[in-house]
Amino acid sequence: MSKISGREIRSDNRQKRKAGINQKADELILSTLKSLLSCPVNELRYKDELGELFVLIDQKFSLMAHRSQARNHVIRHVEAGNRDGRWSLPLPNPTIKLRRHVQSRTLIRHRYSAEAVKISSALLSAARNPVLFSNLNSEERLHLVLLSAIFFGGLNNSNAVRGLSRFLRAGGRSEKLLIDGQVQHFVCFTMTSDSIANAYVDGKPELWHRWYCDPVSMCMMSGFDKCAKERPVGPGVGNILRNINKLLKKLDVPAWSITSLDEMVMSGAAVSEQIDNVDMSVALVGVACGKTLTTSIPPEAWLVAMQAQYFVKDTYNIGCSTLKIGRERKRQEFISRKNISNELYLLSSVVKLTGKNLKKRTAAQALKGLMALDVNEWSVAGEALRDWYVHHLTERSNSLSTVSRYHSEIAKYWFDGSANNDYSDFDSNDWEDFYESILENFTKPLNRSYRAGRLQDLHDFGAKHFGFSPAIVDAAGSGNKPAKYVHASYISHELYLSVRKALQRTVNLNRDEKLNIELMVVLAYRLGLRISEICKLRLCDVDVSEECWIFVRENIYGDNKSSSSLRKIPARVLMSGSEWNMFKAYLEKRRLYSESSKELLFHPGLDKYSPWDKRFVSDVVGAILKDISGLSDLVFHSFRHTALSNLQLVIEREWEVAAGFMCIQPDQLKAIYAAIVGSDNENLRRYWALACFAGHNSPSITFQCYFHFSDLLIGLKLSKANHSLTKDQLVSFAGLSRNTITRKMKKFSEDINKISSDIAMPVSNVGSNLVNNEIQPTLNERAKYYSLSTAAISHDMVYKILEEYQNGVSEAVLSHKYGLGEEQLSRWIGNGRLLADIKTRKGKPRLISKERASTPRSNAAILPSRLTSKSEMEDAKYVIELLRKEFVSDKKSYLALIDFYLRHVNTSNSGINITKPRALLRFVRRLDTANIIPLSRWAVTINCPALAELTDGWDEVQRLPVKSISINPIAATLTTSYLRLTHPDEDQLISGPNNFRKFSARTLRYVFHMIAIMQFDESFF
């Protein structure tokens, strides 16, 4: 008789308990859900009975696990009826199984919290005496900013405090973002971290952190900026804790008894938590303290995400290296061991060093053999390895012996990893864990380092050619492991809409294929599904109820990534109205013409059982993303990052902010919260609920890899704080006079947020690697704000943009690079071409000389010559400022004046040829009356017939109080004039060594030409 193991006994007991719970749940269903027996089912009665049933379940079962199991049994019962067509009823919200207790707030708070609260109170009390703060130097002001950021700004990570110190010492300036109608100031700097990174530059991981400044710290930064102009601070960070204690001692405030900067910084979280109107969740406190790892969006990606518009080409012709149709798999391993062995055997036979009769083989023979391999049915792992070998033999010019050694060192491990996994589904963390599992077998540093180098080279090649997520291979071992790379990407709603528009303009896809991929993008952007989960969806995986639950489960087309990936998602509530209508219409059509519920939801051809190739879809969408955004690291998986980051705003109940990012109304966002979390009153388990929604084992994975708005949420929570600062405290912190603070308080009704924003240091990127973002408009102000921002663009910037166009940069690239509308840029270029075509009566160009027009360029010259002298540039700046004021009241007449000027100049002379005296008088007096160009700057030459008198208005011209006037007798019978604007430094230039007789200014020619390019319309031509 065989012996029964303890595992088998425990498994049998579990099955018995489960069967008992299901039996009791069935009894409750029969006794309570009597509405299901009627036909048709009354939905209102069903919902009432369902609520009673769940109350009975809570009373019947004492353990939470048994309650969850009974609830899930009820849900499965309703699902089965929906699937069989007996009824079509809404499913109850899913229950969340917690794998551990939520960490309590007391564990986040530090034991020195009471001391932090005491010191912050003493600091605010000391600020009531501005005399104490008046003698602080720039170094002390800097540490005052750091102390304020620790207490009131949520900067409770010592690495972040050091990063802010380096940022301010380098002369960094804040940037601005408009969120929910309020301007948020933030700074972006690098942190030192050995555990996580969100940027990968030149082989080195970097961690960029974004800190949103609280109003108290903004006031102190203003005071520091004022002191730093007089006496700059040094570059060294130094001992921050010791310097802060010195500062506190100077201000008669009790110093810290803590000896560790980490403990001091972390304890400051208790201060911000106790401020009135601040509601910070436990999870966000953990992020602020550095206990929970998370990543911000890097500056370059943030700049692209904040763009108001994107340029979409008329057509897209995207070539892909894979077929549209993927391979069906069996309900076994993803790739059979037999196929793997065959791929490994074929590659080994091709790259071996000797052939028949032990004859030495050449690299050319190996290359010929590699190219002859048919890899159409190979796995991604085998195809990538084959192409990597070809890359080394051709582009790297390596010998066959080198490639053969690479193969012997890593090929076996590379194929072993693909036995149960699809490499195209791996994210950065999966890759790094996989490489660590390989390298942990090699204890000698030399062996580990060599294999790590080869794996890193192979992975970089795969990331470039096969779309692998970027990853860092640890060559040093667990003792000195580098930071993990997190691909912190985000796709704005405008970019998402642009991608959908571009898909409709793709010429190598038919109409049905375009619709398929567009709906895949919608599901990834709104529901956060992986590309592998979307491609394997069948009709039976989409519920027929009103909520339209989508079931993510294993089938013959693919396994789930992990056991946590088994889940269901309410599709209806997560989509906007137009997205839902499009998806619903497609779903109804598919069901109408389907023969089986086992058919795929999305399929590329006529065969409804052949899935889309994941790599093909990723390549198409990735190519469009890169073309529109200009970022090389945006991929299809970035939609999942975006969806989960947006949903983090939802579960933190930032309705207006989430509405601005997601373009969904707040009422629907509240419904999304209820669908994900399960209850409006549930707070502690909401991050666990969102982790289950995402298919993750715990929230730590979601925080580390997918939540990129934690820094923004901390800033939003703290921006709602009620800081009641007195006039003396503002004088002490900002370093301004009492009169200035009094005016600010009166102007902004003592609103500390508006006061701090008004006195904030100017936005700049001098001395730092910051991205200077424009303020992002809210949902209801986007169109209005964009028109204002483009209308206020400077002439210098327009000159720079069009100069790049002259040098061959395309309109599409310029439109994306500078965030301009396609129509506006085309209008500028069209105006420039029309101005360049203006000719004299003799057919010569008026504005662009032949020499400049004949200069080799990619595009025709359309710009005036750039001003070179400093005095002319200052003169042009002054003229532009005055013209801008005049344009407000009388734009039309001034544009007519500019048109008159441009049609009376030519390239051979620097002045204006005018034949009518009244026109000359009207021109110069108009500019003089507006104080743009005084009469004393003009020089007039009158060309009149010899022995003739000046009549018909020329005598009035002769009496003008200009700088100089001369009469030049000519043989012609018609009197003309030559009007010249003198150079601001003409007197010095004439008296100089070059013996100039006159020196004219090109100010008006430059200014008027640029205004014409920017402001003229078709009526002027």
C-alpha cells in the first residue's frame, strides 16, 4: 500500500473545504436569488437580492478568505448564465484577495517625528522676527530651503535632498506646469541610486527626480536666489545635517539630536502630514520617504508628453520584418524543447570552426550558412541570435573564432530562457531577472564579466532590431549591482489621438486591419492590457453584459505572464463614449458573423483562428510613435505604463487632474474608482486593488515599474495645504522688504500659493540640464492656450526655425520639434517665398539679393540678412516692443505701412525710393508719432531737376527736422527722394579709420521683413 504524503493530505483538505463553501453558496443562491428563476429576469429585483445575498455571506462565513471564495462562486454562477444566454445581467464587483496586511501609517512614520514637529514649529516662530533672518548668507539660505523642503515639501529622501542641493548650487531654476487651473512649480534633477534608474545614457543608469515645490519652499528659494546673486555658493554639497544644525543654532532654534541625515530627512514626513487640508495616503508617504521605489518621467519624455499638438503625415508606409499572422500554439509549452534543440543545433553547426575532414572554416562560409537558414518558423530567441551573429561577422568584422566563442558561452542559456517564455513579452525587470539567473552560476569575476558583456551586447542588438525592452546586465555581481532600469514612458492623450489618426493613414494595411490595430491601441491605452493579452483574446473572453467584462486567461494562443495575470477588466466604464461606440460596433459585427465563440477577437486575415503577430503590431505602432513624438524609446508597451499612471490619479481621487490627462469627465472617473476598488469608502486596499487590476503580484511592482505620477500626486496633495504665514514670516523667508510683501499680500488676498508663485525665481535652464516646458493647459483651455502661446512667439525664434528650414530640415520635423501647428508653419514659409518673389520694375529682386539667392542651400532663401552689430540688435528689439503695443489698437494700418516699405526698397540701396512727398511725410511722421523711429534718425536725399524749385510738397519735406537733408540736382524731369535710416553709431563709424561717408541701419529691413513673414495674409500679395 502506497504511503500518502502530507502535501496530498493538505491538498485533499483544501478541496473539501472549497467544495463545502461552494455548496453553502449554492444554497444561499437558491434561497435568495429567486429573481433568476423568472423569465425574463427583473434586473432591479436581481440587484436588490444580490445585495441581500452578500450580507448573508458575510454573516455566514467568519473568515475573509471564505467570504471571497463564496462571492466569487456567485459571480461565476451569474457569468455562466450570461454565457449560456439565459440572462444578461451586470456582474458584481470583484473581490480583492490580499496576500498580506497593508502597511500601517505608524510603520512609515519615524521615531523622531515628534522632534521634527517641534523643530518646525520653532522655526516658524523664529521667522516672526525678520532680524534673525536678515543676516543669513547664501549658504545658510540654501540649507533653509532644504529644511523647508523636508518639512513642508514632501522631500523626505536623503538622496533627493542631496540632488536638490546640487541642483540649486548649479544655478538651477524652476519650471512651470498648469494643472487644474493652478500653476505648479517644479524642479527636475538627478539622484544617486543603486536600486533603480529611469534613464540610460551612454551605458550608465541615471535616476531623474521631479520635485513639486511647496509655497513655503518657493518663498525661501526666492530669498536664496537673491543672496546667491551677490555671493554664489560653492559646488560641494558638504555635511547637510551639520550645516542645518549650525543654521538652527544661529536662528535660536533647537538643533537635531539625530546623527543620521537619513533619519532626519525621513522624520520630516510627520510635519507635512499634520498640516491642515493635507490628505496623504500611506503609499505616497512611503514614496516620499524612499521606502517605496518609484520612477518619474525623464525630462525628454516629459517635454514630449506636455506638447499641445503633434504633426501627423498624410501617409505612412511602414515596412516590418515579420508577417502579420502569428503562430498558433498548443496547450503545452510556448516553444517545444524539440524546436529549441533544433535551432541550437543548426546554429552550432554553422558557426563551428572546422568542417569535413577537420578542415578549417572561414567567416565567409559561416556567413553564407547563416543567411541560408530559414528562420520564418523560428522563435524570437533563435532569430535574434542568428541576426546577432551576422551583425558581428559583417558590420563588426569579427572573425569566426570570436563568433564561435560567443555561441559556446551564451547560446545554451539564451535558448533555455525561451523554453517557457516569449521574449517579446519581457519588460526591463524580466530581462534583468533572467540575466541574473544566468550569471549567478558563474562565481569567478572574470567569467561573469565576460558573459555579462556578451549578453549586454546581444540585448542591445535585440532592443534595436527586435523591440526588446532596455535592460542593464549586472557584470559586477550581487555585491555591487547597478540600478535597475525602468522604462518610465508616458503617452499623452494628444499623442494617443495622433497615433490613431496615423494608423488610418497607413497605406500597407487594409481597412479591417487598421480598425483591428486601432482597437488594440484603445484597449492598451484605456485598460492597460499587454500586447500578448490583446492578441490572444477570443469572443468568449468578452462578456455580453452591460459592463463588458474582458477576461484575461490562458488559451491555445498563449499563456498568461504569471498567475497574477488571470483577471477580468470592466471595459465599458474605462472607455470614453466614442471609443466604446467604436468597440461595441466592432464587437457586435464580429459576433453577428462568427461561427463559434472560440474565434479570435482580432485577426489579420480571413482565417479567424490565426492571431496577429505581436511583433508586427508592436513594430507598426512603435514606428508611428517614434515618428510623431521624436522619441526612440516609445513602444507599444508604453500604453500600459500610461494607463496605470492615469489610474493612479483616479484612485487618489484627483478627479479634475485625471480628467485633464485622460479626457474623461469626473463622474465617469468616480465610476472607474468604484469598479476597480469595489467601494467608494475603501482607502487602505485601493493600491492592492489596482495591482490586481494590472495583473501584478503586489503594489510594489506597480509602483516601481508603472506608476510615474507619484511625484505629481505628492505635490498636488501638499499644494492644498493651508499655510497661514504672517507678514513677518514672509519677509524672513523671501528676503524681501515689508513694503513689497505688503503689496503682494494685498494683491493676492494673502493667498500664500499665489504670493510664492509671483515672487518665485524666474524660469530658466542656465547651468543645468533642465527641459524648459510650457505650461500644460487644462482640458477646457487647451485650444485657447495653444493659440496664445504661438501668437506670442518671438521673431528670433521664428528666424531660427526658418533658418533650419532653409538648411534642409523638413516642415514635419520643425513642426514636431517646436510644437507648432502645420498650417502656421506652412503660412510662414509661404509668406517668405512670396516676399522673395517681389520684383522691381526692372525685374530685379527687392528683398533677397542674387548672391544670397544663389548660395547653395537645400531650400530657397526666404529670410532677411541677420543683424550683426549689437546696437542694431538692441534697436530692433526696441522697435519690435513698440510695434507690438501699436498692433493692439491699429494693426491693419501698420501692416499697410510695412507693406509700403517692403515695396519701395531694393537690394542695391539700403534706403527707400519714394516719388511722392506726401507718402514720405506720412511714413516718417507715423513712426515718429508712435515714438518708434524719431525724425532725427532719418537722412533724406532729394533728387530734383537742375535749376528747378522744390514745389508740390517737396518744400515741406525740406523743412523736416531730420538728421541730414541734401538736394542732388539731376538731369531727369521728375523729382524723387531717397530716405535712409542712419545707424545708431553712425558718427563714431564715420570718424573711424575706415573713412565712411555714411552708414545706414538695416533695422527696419530686418524687422519689417520678419513681421511680414509672420503676419501677412494672401491679400498683401
